[in-house]
Amino acid sequence: MSISTTIKGIQDIMRKDAGVDGDAQRISQLVWMVFLKIFDDREEEYELMEDDYVSPIPERLRWRNWAKDPEGITGEELLDFVNNDLFKTLKELQFNPDSDPRGFVVRDVFEDSYNYMKNGTLIRQVINKINEIDFNSKKDKHLFGDVYEKILKDLQSAGNAGEFYTPRAVTDFMVQMVNPKIGESLLDPACGTGGFLASSIEHLRKQASSVEDEENLQKSIHGIEKKPLPHLLCVTNMMLHGIDNPSQIRRDNSLARPLRDYKPSDKLDVIITNPPFGGTEEDGIETGFPASYQTRETADLFLVLIVHLLKDGGRGAIVLPDGTLFGEGVKTRIKEKLLEECNLHTIVRLPNGVFNPYTGIKTNLLFFEKGESTKEIWYYEHPYPDGYKSYSKTKPMRIEEYEPEKAWWNKREENEFAWKVSIDEIRANNYNLDIKNPHVEDIDHGDPEELLEDYKALLSDIEDTRNTLKAELMAALEGKST
């Protein structure tokens, strides 16, 4: 039986349970269970490698001791155990992230997780299905990784949860162009379900050739996520990608820490992110930022944060909506800061629909390097593939579409999709970065005032014609001729 069939079977079982309502709850329910199973499978490895290994989970609560036996506890007994022992105890565990990072991860995961299921017999059926997957098997782990990617993608249609998922084609392309190296520190300050981090791990692992490289990789990955469900999904995603102690994935609001509190040692080599856009932060968050950049708009604050956190020579990449590019006021000052402190060398303009169905807003990928001001910006307009008018669940964006950008990246020649703009033009245009492709002729719809007058004249002509027809019809009905 395939792993995707196993997961579908689990979701079918959950649909019978009165306590689980909707995709987001089903996914949340599935993931805390999968987390415990993965953790238990990893502990089997730790026990082989570490003579004095001690589990941070109390013995009776370890997966192997209550879940592994298919004929084990079930029904009301299992429901009572899960609600009143497992969750209650794991939520209250106290661990120091430095001295016991594994224990800290377990507590962190369960702090905001819930058991939504109300039927203990159905819980047992789900557990038995999960036990069909061996996370110590490379084949099973790889297959489950693919299925997990699909689960994360399904979040796009699960209400607002879609904001935490960035299409894999976008994360892979951005990571490949920023090109993080082994030994460099890497952060996603709004990491959602961990798409950029997963792409980065895969990119870095291709460079790793020694145990030391792997150790450096493990230490270099950092993520921060504000909301509980994507944080849980991200931690599990990191374990699937071989991160032993994903305690560096913190549940926190990156914007809540005042910029003045950061020390030089907090600066990073690489930051890649897709911050929430269109949202506003709670009152007071903006006061941690310098007065001239204070705003409550989330994406704008993240841009200021990233510029602040990059080391000189550090590289950043961020997904931003069109509104940031052409926005004025505080947005203008933030863009001026970006262009003064960083070389914003490339903006890839994406077409509509990349983030459907969560949002249809047009988005852009900005690539920059800290420490040198911008002299010119190259733009690349990403076209739809032949035959596409938009993207959808059945026609998502694919990484292969970025081959033209990759081939162009180091050559930088103008073509029908690529053009450059000097910093002088940008300044003269009050830092408006919403520059249209000069190789595409704009359709001239005319002057709005003239169009309105033409429209009024047309309405008047229609009225005259209608009155004439009405008069002729009346005359005909009276047997007269006009």
C-alpha cells in the first residue's frame, strides 16, 4: 500500500469523527501524531548512537509504549489517556533550549496543539495507519516527504492557512539564486510551514561532503513563526529533512523585538522569506522600529527588519506585493533605506495567480546584497507558460519555468522580458519601483475625462434614438405616417 493511500485512509477515518471540523483541524490532528511517531523512530537511532541516551518524554508517554501495539488501548481509555495524560503532561514539561533542545522541541510543539478527535476507537484506527510508515526507512521517509509537501499545499485551500505556504517552485528558485553556502547562517523570519528552509537544506546538503559539513548545516538553519499550526508543521517538516534538533525553529513574532536590542552577533549571512502581506500588526509593535519607518503594515516592517539583520555582504530575498513597489509615504522611506544600504540588483515580477486561491495579488521577488548601495535594478518579467491564462491547483507554477531566468541571471542582457533602470530614474520617480516592461506596448485606453464625455454623448445618442423609435412605433400603431 502506498503512503499517499495511507494518508488518505487517515483523513477518511478523521472525517467520521464529530470533533474534527475542516481541513486545517484534520491536518493539525494528523501532524502532532506524526510528530510523535517521527520522534520515536529518531529516538531508536539516538539509542544506537548514544550509550547514555535518555528520552525527554516520560516513559509511559513515548509512542512505543502506548501507540505501537495495534491491539493496545482504545476507545474511552485511549481518549482519556490522550486528553488527560499525554497532552496535559507534554504541555507542562519544562526544558531549557540550550541544555535539552530535544525536550524543548517536544514541549514547544504541544504547547499549542490540541486533540480534536472525540472517538477513541477512531483515534486507534488513525494510530495504526500511522504505524504503517517507518521514518527510519529512507524510502518511506522520502515518500512521506512528498506526501507532506502535498498536505502543506492543500493548506492553500484551507481558509487563511494558505498564507503559510509558498509554492515550491518559488522557494526553490529563490534559494538557488541566493545560493547559500555551508557555514553561512540562514534565517526565515516568517517561516510558515518551512518551505524556504526545506529548499535551503536540500540546496546545502548537495554541498555537504563531510560530517563537519553536516554539523554546520544543522546549526545554520533558523526560522521564526508566529502562529501555532504552521510552527508545528514546520518543526515536523524540519525533522523530515533530517534536522535533529529543530529547536532553532522558534514560535515567536519576529517583529516584536525592538531593532536596538539586536547585537552584532545576531546578524546573518542569508535571509529568505515570504512575509504575510496585506496584514497589520498589533498596536505597539511598530514602536520597536525607528520613527521614520514606523508602520503597522507587516510586509513593510519585515523589509526593514531584514535590511537591519543582514551582515555586510549578506544576501536577502523577499516576496513582496505590487503595493510595496508603488506605495508612498513610509513605504518610500523604507525603499530609500533598502536602496541606500543594499544593492537591490534584481526584481522578478510574477504574473497573477501564483498564490491562488489564497490571494490573486501580483507579487515580486526582490534580491539584494547588504553593504553597497544600488546603482541599477534589473527587472525580469516572468511570463505564463504557453497555454496558461493563470495558475490553479491543477496547474501550479513549476520550477522548470524558471530556466530562462537562470540562464539569463549571470549574463544580464536586455530582452523581451528583461530590462534595467538606473538609480537616478528611481530617485526622480520618488522611489516608485513599479516599473512596467518597456518592451510591451501599453494599450492606450485614452484620457479618463475624454472617455467620460464620449460616454455621456453616447448615452445621449441612445436616448435620442430610443425616443425616435418610440414616436415611430406610436405613429404606426395609430395608422399614421411620420
